[in-house]
Amino acid sequence: MSATTDMEIFVPKEIDQAETRVALIPVGVEKLVALGFTVKIESGAGAKSDYRDSEYAEAGAAIMTDRRAALAEADFVLRVNEPSEDEFDAMKSGVVHVSFLDPFNQKHLLSAFSQAGVTAVSMEMMPRTTIAQKMDALSSQANLAGYFSVVMASERLNRILPMMMTAAGTIAPARVFVIGVGVAGLQAIATAKRLGARVEAFDTRPVVEEQVKSLGAKFVKIDLGETGQTKQGYARELTPEQLNLQRQGMARVCAQSDIVITTAKLFGRRAPIIVNAEMVAGMKLGSVIVDLAAESGGNVEGSRLDEEVLTDNGVRIIGIGSLESRVPHHASQVYSANLCNFIEHFWDVERAVFQLELEDEILKSCVITHSGEIVHEQFRSQTAT
């Protein structure tokens, strides 16, 4: 039996008109209501993800039309992206705001959160530990972006992916090269293989070779010397010399590939240029590159955020950002589950209290501001309040 509580959760519509996801779906509403929360949803918040107001109401949510009033009453605000600066005065001091915050590039917002007395939780900063895996929104979204990168590339490619043996002759399978074997890369490999392509992959971390092979792809080996990964599981930044060796090794594979997908992001830093102009120039007419790091500067020379560039030699470079937003129904589903898991993990049902102990390993990693201060060690010294 759930405990009753006066705690209110509010889910506003996203400010960015291009954002198609919603932070909470009706199933998530049911879960939070069962914990004792009052859940309020701004009318139309789930429309772009195919979740109707009526579904939210049936799940137990109150549908709100006065956004600022709902913000003022909320104890928790859940959303996909950061708030606008004119919303800080509407939120009450002590509210817990949970969303993607892009804290490395939005430092002015961190100051605004602290000055408003908001406890800001950055979903990007969720630690990559076993206990936090169910809250890891970066991975859940990257998984879908990796899938859609292959779907989009195959639609743009002027040929099919699988091998076909027909009465008119045999059609050779398309060749797909995935650079960066994180969550997005692994899903891209799996999707391309399911579509029948011949898949090769490269990563600076030799430890992922077995994962690549388990999906039926070939791991491209390039001797870069010592590389490895960070404690969070990300690839370590390469030296200029290592980047040059990597490009030389990959140039041959790119030249043979019909589709190249780059996924190499450096958390909190600009993405490295991995596929340079010379490598693009060596690719064949009609080939497609999908740059999944376009939002953080891009892995491909000539890539432009939210654009498709056709080069002089007929190579299409796709730099569309937030590919997970192209499948918003399921992107919202997994993000909603991440948020619900986060709240449930720290919710004491019997006492009806959210246990905000900042020494906890998870909270220490993802709570940026609290009680009028920037409390995260990584940003405290970098941001003027």
C-alpha cells in the first residue's frame, strides 16, 4: 500500500519546438501516483510523442493549462531539456529539477539554478555504475540514435543493404563501417547486420573487440599504442599522433564503405575530427556518412549540425542532431523509465520522503546545484555564482 504525500511532480511541454520527446509517459504517471505523488502534466506535453492528454488523465495525472502556476507549486519538475531563463522566478526554492542540462556548455544556467535555490539534477552526469544503469538516460537515448542512424543512412543510400540472389544476378551486400563502439555504435552494428549489410567497426578500446564479433561484425585493428578507457567507460582522448595513425588506418576502410557512421564523443569536450576531408574525398560516389557527434562539434570534416551536405565527389554527410528525437514515442518511453527509476530509487515510501543525501555515489555525480550553491565538485570551481 502506497504512502500518501503532498509532493507534486510537474511535467511541462518542451520549450524547443523541434523537441519531440516528453519526460514522462502515462505508464510512468501510474508508477509515480502509486508511490503517492500528485502528478501534473501540461496540456499537449506528449502530443509529439503520440501520448494524448486523455491517456495521462486515465493514468491519474492532472492536465494543466497554467504553466507558471504549476511550476510554482511543483516539488519536482521533470523535462527533457533545460528551462528557459524566464522560468526560474516561477519555481519555488527547494524544487528538484531533473533534465538534460548540458552543464559543460550551459554554465550560466548553473548559476541561475543556484541563485533560485533549485536542486538541479543533470541526467548527463548519471554515473555509469551497475546500480545506476536503470537511470542512465544517455545510454538509453544513444541506443535509439544508433538504431536510427542506420535507418536514415539506408534510406539516403541509393542501393540496398542485404545481399540478394535473383534470377537477374547477385546483388552484393552494402558495406557499413561504424567508428566508435559505445552504446550507439553497438546498436548501429546490430541494426546494420539485421538489415543484411557487411559490417566493420573500429574503436580505440581493444576491450570491445569481442562485443563487435559477437554481433557478427569484423573488428578493424589499428595499432595506436596505449589507449584504454575512462572509469566511466568512455574512450580516452587520443594524442594528435594517435589521431593521425587512426585516420590512416581508417581511410582504406572508408574508401570501400557505402555507409560510415561515426559515434566518437568525448564527454564534456569537443568531439575529435576522425574523418577528415581527405578521407571523405577518397570515398565513392553515392556513399553516406552519418555523424552522430555533430552536436558536440562533429567527427567529420565538413559536417554541419542539422544539415545534410553533399560533397563535390558525391558523398552525403548527415549531421542531423538528436536522432533519438526521430523516434520520440520510444525515446520518451525509455527516458520516462530512467526518470521514474531515479525518483523511486531515492524515495522512502514509508516516510514519504525523497532522500537527498549528497554523499550518495549517484547523487554526488548528478546533482549540480542544491540549497543555493553549486555543489558538484567539477563545476563549483569553474562557475562564478
